[in-house]
Amino acid sequence: MASETGDEYAAIVWGDKTYVPYGALADHDKLGKQIGIVDGDKDNRVYEYKGYSVDEWIINAFDHDGAMLLREINVTDIPDGLHSEYEWNQ
């Protein structure tokens, strides 16, 4: 997995998929198993979002800095109860 910087966000690229920030993750019970690290940084971890496909949603968590839910850039079907902090995600 690698990081990529866009005009308004820092994304994670995994294979042919690009994941963009959706919002801070308040419910840490949704943190699934670890599936990778970003740019070789062991403190920059990527996890499954429990109950959702990794093709659409992942969680990026930094050691001691909280967690961010990311959506695959082409996902338009947003699960009920999720709200983005970013205007460009609307």
C-alpha cells in the first residue's frame, strides 16, 4: 500500500484501488483485522472495516493518533449512519 496526495486529500493506493478519507472513526469496534501498512511505516496501519468489503471501505490508523475511515474513490452507495466530514465527499 502506498500514499498518494490529491488536491484536497491524502489517499491510499492498494492495487488498482484508491481510497480517500471519509471521516474520523469514532466506533473502534468496527476495526477489523490488519491488512497492511502504508509506505513501509509500521505505525501507519490499514485495517478491515468490520461488516464491509475491503473493495469499498478500509480504516487507516496511526499509532496513538486515532483512525480514519476511507472509501474507495468510486463508491457512491454510502451505508446508513455514515457522514463525511469533507464537503467533496458529498
